[in-house]
Amino acid sequence: MIVYEAVKDQFLSDSFKHDIEDIILERFMRKTGHRVGPAEVRSWRDSLQSFAKVLNDAEIPDDLGVAVELHIPQSSKRIDVVLSGIDAAGGKGAVIVELKQWETAQATCKDAIVLTHLGGGLREVVHPSYQAWSYASLLHDFNEAVYEGRIGVASCAYLHNYQRDGIIDAPQYTRYTENAPLFLKGEEERAALRGFIKQHVHRGDRGAALHEIAGGRIRPSKALADSLSAMLRGNPEFVLIDEQKEVYEAALSAARAATVKCPQVLIIDGGPGTGKSVVAINLLVALTEARLNVRYVSKNAAPREVYQSKLGRSMTRSRFSELFKGSGTFFNAPENGIDVLIVDEAHRLNEKSGLYGNLGEHQVKELIHSAKCTIFFLDEDQRVTLQDIGTKDVIRHFASRKHGATVDERELVSQFRCNGSDGFVAWLDNVLDIHETANDYLSPREFDFQVFDTPEGLHAAIEARNVGNKARVVAGYCWPWTSKKDPSAWDIKIGNTYRRRWNLDKDGSLWIVTPGSIEQVGCIHTCQGLELDYVGVIVGPDLIVHDGEIVTVPEARDRHDKSLKGWKLRAKTDPIAARAEAGRIIKNTYRTLMTRGMKGCYVYCTDEQTREHFRRHLGGV
């Protein structure tokens, strides 16, 4: 969809003789049914009038196509300005221009991220050149009109209020400014931008290429599919074993059978370490290779970021980012607009979307609505917040009763994490009082589980096991994240000597694979859905043992922990049920943390009786 389109002459007339922002606002409301805030209207006015001065050049053809607010099909992305025409060789050409009103920015140590003042405060945002380049990459890799119609797409960023200062154009951003040049304030910069446009669109096409792009079918290009497939081949981490292969083939069959009239929903239930994510990533690659429009979805950012980095073999943002989506991005998606959605960690889905939980109706319903085939991977015993609503019953309800989809269910049982020990997971369920099992004792032959008397001893043991960057220490969220605002502060303080910080903010969702992060302590949000060789778990005062019984203490969680948000309010009407539900979340959290290790789990409990409880359930050789 294009909100505003014209040839250059008309655009200049609308900019200089009329109020272009009012024209765009009227068309935006008419085409989308939504309004925008005053700040965005002012942005249209100031940025487009500045850009009109760039196009006001006799050597730029009058019939050059101009699109403002081009919405990329089946995406929430809106491109500020796209120009179209014919290049010097006679081919179709388009130029993406990202417009910013920024006057200042601060560099960060994060890839392609800068700090600037937005919305009344200082915010981390992507570099404008990265943003423009990513839009061009998205079109090259997913828009059939571009890669089949051979439309050459160039990109750039224009910050018309920003004086060149060595920050926004710092060397660390060179890889992006080389792909999408950065043009700033001043007449020389404006002339350079004109030269860039003339280089890529020599003659006008009256917007023909714009319409091809806006109407282009969205599916992965062969080049992207081949590249993704090559990265997976030969990687032992993603080899399918036994029933993983069976479930994978069932999922492929459901994806191929799905149509608009016959939607498919597949529910795959599997405990920790059974290979849910391995199957999910293999499906993503195979379905992309089949040229289907497919996305990997998770509520938690950590699995998306880590798997994206592994497939791209880079810790930086990559061309594969469009394949990975958050679960809260589908509340206004068109029905059946996507071929297949692969929903990993589906037990973590929330009812509402948005920062304030006020968008959409229900994430499960929206995901099923958005795709011809939706594949849910879940483990209900890994629900770790009160907001987690992804259960099999909920999925069945929306799939069959509300959407008329065919529902199939499969199970992954074999344990490939925790040294392949199904007994360890059953023992953990028993010892944490989640499910009563016959596994009262754990033998060291089954799994390397050790209990430490000090957090220092635990951390040192995990550091010694950190071969190949595959061991980390994690903890229940019982300590405040003080270092987020004061980097010199300690977060986790135990006794007189143990001092550690939570996973550093700069590492974000990639904490678990960032070299050096062994020094910090992670939490459920940066490790769920991922695995290590060895995991060290600090059990806080939210789980203790009293007279031989497991007791959960939700009050011991840090007050900023959102996983138990709302339990006190529920307790006012039904205190027994509310405390029971909060207790289940606490137990599930430690179960999830303790099952991250493939070779071993080491534990320190702040409560001495809890340490002895675990020891009592450890058997001999």
C-alpha cells in the first residue's frame, strides 16, 4: 500500500504550494482507517519540505515516481520515501530514503544502535543507515517483484537537521553507511544526495516500479533460501534424531496441506531437551527453501536473537531478521497472509500485545488467524509468568471452534538434554513438588547434579566448566537490577563476599552466547528455550523447604519482577488459589532453569534446609 504517490512535479507542488502534511494525513486515514499523532504530522511537514528542496533540481526528471509511506506488504514496515525510475542502463530502479529530524545522537557499543532524543527522552534506536539498508534487504530477499522483476533497490538516510559530527558517521557504523549512505545538514550534503538519486534513477517511470513493489508477492527469494539452507547443513546442533524427524515430517505435511479454505494447526508437546527448537529451526529452513512465506515466532526475544545469530554465524544483525518475529506483532495482520507460522515456546504466549498489554484480542487467536498453517511448540510446565496463557486447551479452542482449522497433536518424548536422562527431569518434577513421580533419588550415573554450600563455590565450578562458552550461572529473580541504572553497582549480594551483576544490559537477549558473560548471572528471560553444557542455578528465598516440604514465597521475588504481576490483587478475592498459582510459577521457573544444562546442573540455595532437601534426594553410585 502507498499512502501518497505522485510524480516529482506534483510532489513539489504539494510541498511548496500546499500543506503536504494535511494531504498525507487525509490519505493515511482514508487508506488505513487510523489517525496519527501531531508529532508524526509535524515530522511529515518538516522532513518532506526539506526533501522537496533536494528534488527541486532540473536534472532530476519531472516524471520520477515519488511514494510517501510505502507499506511493505505483509509487514508492519513503513518506508518514508521511495523514488522510482529508469537507471542509466535502462533497468528499473528504486531509491529508499529514510528521513529523520534528529539534531544529535550518541554512539553505543551495540551493533547498529544509537541513542537519540525521542518522545521526550533518550532512547536506543537503530542507526538510520541500518534502517534504510534493512528495508532494501527486506525487498531484495522477500519481495517477488523486486528479485524476479529485477528492480534495483538502493537506499540512503537523510538527516536534514544534523550537522556532521563524527558520531552518527562514526567508523563503527561504516558497514551500514557504505550500504546506505548518510546525508546530513547543509547545501553540500543536499547536493551529494541529489547526485546519489541521479546515479540510480536516470529517467522517470511515472511510478511504475512503485506499484510493482507495493503489489509484489511476499515470499523468500531463492538466494535467501539457498543461503539459509547452506548454513544449516553440516551443523550437528540442528541434526534431527528419531521422533524429532517424525514430528518434523508431520509438520511439513501440515504446511503443504494448508489452504485458505482448509487451515491447519499442529500442536507439538515436549518437555525440556526434547528438541522442540531444533525441529522448529529445521522447519524454518525447509519451508523457506520450499519458497513458502514462513516466520519463526516466540514471545521471548532470547531464542529469536540467539538462533538468528547462529544461522547468520554472526553476533550482529543479519539479513535473516525478517524471518524472526515476536508474538505481539500479529494483532492487526491480515487473515491467512502468511503461509506458515512456527511458534516456539508457545506456553509463553500472552493474551494481549503491546508494551502496556492493551493491543489486540488474544495472541493465540491472532496467530492462527494470520496463517494458513500454525505450528505450536509448547511445554505447559514451562509457564513461568502469570501472564503465560499458551495451553493446549486454548489453542484447540481457537483453532477448531473459532477458525475451523484441522488440529493435529504430536509429542516429543525422548530427552536429548540433561545427558539424555529422562529420569533427571522426572526426578526434578518430584523433588520440586511439581508432579509426583517414582523418581525419589538421582544417581550421579544419570546426570551430573551437584549442590554447593556457597555461591562462590558454585560460580567457580561453572567457570571451570565454561569450555567453548557453554556454561552460565542463572538465578531466580529475587534481587533488584540495580546495575541497570548504575553500572558500578552490584545486584546479587549473598553473604559478605559474593557480589555479581545480572546479565549486562548491553548484551541484551544474546547474553547466553556473549563471550565474557560467564561473570554475570542470567535469569529466566535470557535462557528459556536455549541450552548450555553446564548450568549453575542460584535458588533464592522464593523457594525454601520447611519441615521437609517445598514452600514458595512470592513475596521474596524482587518487586520489579513482572512474572508474578497481579498475584496480590488476585489474592484479595481468592488467596488460596492465587498463592497456589504463584507457587506453580516459581517451581516452573526453577525447573526450567535447572533443565538448561545438557551435561550438568549445579545448584546453590540461599536456604540451608533447601540445600539439604536436594542432597537427601541424591542417590549413591
